[in-house]
Amino acid sequence: MINSSYKKERQSKMKKINIYVGNVNCTAGSGYGNTELMPLVEDIFPKNTNIPDIVILNEFYKYKDYQDFQAYFLNKEYTVAVNPLKKNGFNDVFVAISSRLDLDIETVEYATQDKDRISPDYTSVILRNKKNEKLAIVGVRIRSYKNLDYKGNAFEFKALLSFIKKLRKSGITQIMVAGDF
């Protein structure tokens, strides 16, 4: 039996992390609508709410105001992770980590192929605290094949599970996966 006072003490030491997960739905470009990113800032940082510690945006496109969008996050003391090799018009996953978390970024990994239909679009950030404990943040997008049984997506789900197993084998036990499934 757990001593209830110990349980309360332990719970009070846990740090709450505010996470914003958004599906941009290609509305930031690719001919589907708006070609600007800055309007998203009002959704991510609405007035009178908690500021997110982690921001994950799926179906993200780097469009004409990407540098301003990125600068907005950098000015708010976030580290931004988005695949530097992907250009405008390619689906990506944007991850921003606030310096308020007081965690070091150990590694960042991105999906390597754009249209292989083997692996999902993802951005993975491995964070480490002062006790050398690790936390993996994985922003992911599984493509839609417009079928009701999702059999067309099976290989992407298997690739995601293999990636999570790889993280666990490396000793990471705290893994947060968020995105568009």
C-alpha cells in the first residue's frame, strides 16, 4: 500500500507540460487556401490562456512567411525543429520546444523520404533533463488513403511502431506521440 502523503508529495513534484497540437490541414499552402503562416500564431497563442511548452503542427508547409513565423517562436525563446531539407510544397511536421521546460535537446530526427508511402511524416525531438532522464516528443502524420478500413495505412503504422520500439531500445521510457492519425 502506498502512503497517501507520499503519493501527494510525489504528485506535487510532477511538472505540468502544456502542449498545443494542431493540424494545419494544408491550409498554409499547396493551393488549398492561405499561403501565410503568421495567422496561425493567434490560434497557438490566444490571449488569456496558458502558453504552450511544446507546439506540434502537422501537415505543415514552409511558405513565404516561414522566416517570420520561425522568428516569432525564436523571439519567444523556443527551439524550432522542422526538416531543413524539405522545401515549400512538401508536407512536414513542425515542433517547437520552449526554453521554460529547462530541458536540453539531445537529438532531432526527421522522416527522410517525402513520398515513399513507407514511413509517416514525423519530427522527433529527444529531450534530456539534469538527471539525464530522457523524453521523446514525436510529432507524426499518417497519410490518408481515403479508405474506411485503413489497410492502405498499415505500413505507416508499422513504421511508426518500429520507430517507437527503436526509441525504447535506446533507453527512452517517456515517449509522447502526437499528431494526425
